[in-house]
Amino acid sequence: MATAKLLIFAGSARTLSFNKKLARIAADAVHRSGAEVTYLDLRDYALPIYDGDLESAEGLPVTALVLRRLFREHDGFVIASPEYNASLSPLLKNTIDWVSRRAEDGDYKDFFQNKSAALLATSPGASGGARGLPALRQVLAHLGVQVLEHQVSIPRQTEAFAEDGSLTNFAQRAEVDALVQLLLKNIAQQRARRDEAVERSGSAAGRIQAG
Ligand SMILES: Cc1cc2nc3c(=O)[nH]c(=O)nc-3n(C[C@H](O)[C@H](O)[C@H](O)COP(=O)(O)O)c2cc1C
């Protein structure tokens, strides 16, 4: 079976973003598991705030086209999402909105459907950013992404992360590892189900021809 390919990013552009640290930890866990991983820093993929007039006049920004290709090429996403007023960040929502638009290179189905996602968050408070994840979950599910029920949130981020960006608590590192493993298992199961469906429709077509 082909190796799973995961796209990993944080919903923060900040250089010292704790969610970027968390996304990198998840990327390392994917790498160790032998799957393919692409880590994105959304600061490198700047997009204007979505504006329908801009889209009508100029089409999709080049950055959006590049992101769409990356979304299409991967089997799943790991997203570390900062909590902004109990929701996802405008950066993350804006990125998803541009990627979801219909254009010559495809529509939302090509970039989101049949993909799986795992969500993480970290914040300074006791909830660890978990209160922002339902909003992100809703957006992704609406686009056809299968979002794992299990999620990881890391509270009190200033104490949780060491200077080098690692998580100081072994149990929290293990939680991130376990989440990545769950996502890879989910992708393998989805693939197996799709292959089975293709095989079934192939043999049904064969029977019709033979009959
Ligand atoms: C506009 C705004 C709203 C925020 N709202 C919340 C919130 O509702 N809950 C929370 O725990 N932290 C909140 N925070 C704090 C962020 O979780 C914190 O700054 C976090 O470190 C941001 O993620 P980053 O380090 O990846 O950039 C908010 C921060 C900003 C800028």
C-alpha cells in the first residue's frame, strides 16, 4: 500500500507561535512513523482577506493555487489551531476559504473530500485551546473532511514547551504520537474501504458484461 502523505500546519503566522511548535512535534511523529510529511508555515503562504470582487476580477491568488495543489496531493491534515475568542483564527479560516473556492483547477471536493484530519491546539489557559476546535471541526466536516473525534490540547503553553520547542511532559508527547497513529490508521482504513468499493463495482461491471 502507498505511504500516507500528511500536510501539517498551524493556524498562526507568529514566529514564536506555540501552535507552530506543536505542529512541528506532530510532523516529527509522522516522520518517525515512516509516513510522508509536508510541514507548512502559513506565513510563507500569505493571502488577502477573501473578497468576492477580487476573486471575480483576478481569479485565485497564486498562493491559493499552490495551497490547493498541496491539499489535493495529501491524504490528510494535522492542524494545530490557536483559540481566538473560542473559535479558529482568521488566518486559518481565510486559508480554508480560499482553498475551498471553485476554479479551473477544481472545487472543494478535490481539496477536502476523502481526506482525514487530526486537530491539536495549545493556549495559555487551562482549556489548552480546546474551545476553539469545535468551530474548526465544523468547517472541515462541512467540506467533507473526516475529522478524528480524538483531539489533543496542551494547556498552560509557556510551561508546557521547552526552549527548544519540545514538550516537557512525556505524557503529552505520547498523546501527540497516539493522535498521529490514529490518523494514519484512519487513512489506511479509508483507503481499504475505497479500494474494496472499486473492486466491487469492477466485478459487478464484469458480471453485467459477461451476462
Ligand atoms: C484575538 C485573540 C483572541 C484570543 N482568544 C483566546 C481564547 O478565547 N481562549 C484562549 O485560551 N486564548 C485566547 N487567545 C490567546 C491565544 O490562545 C494565544 O495567544 C496563543 O498563544 C496563540 O497561538 P500561537 O502561540 O500559536 O500564536 C487569544 C489571542 C488573540 C490574539
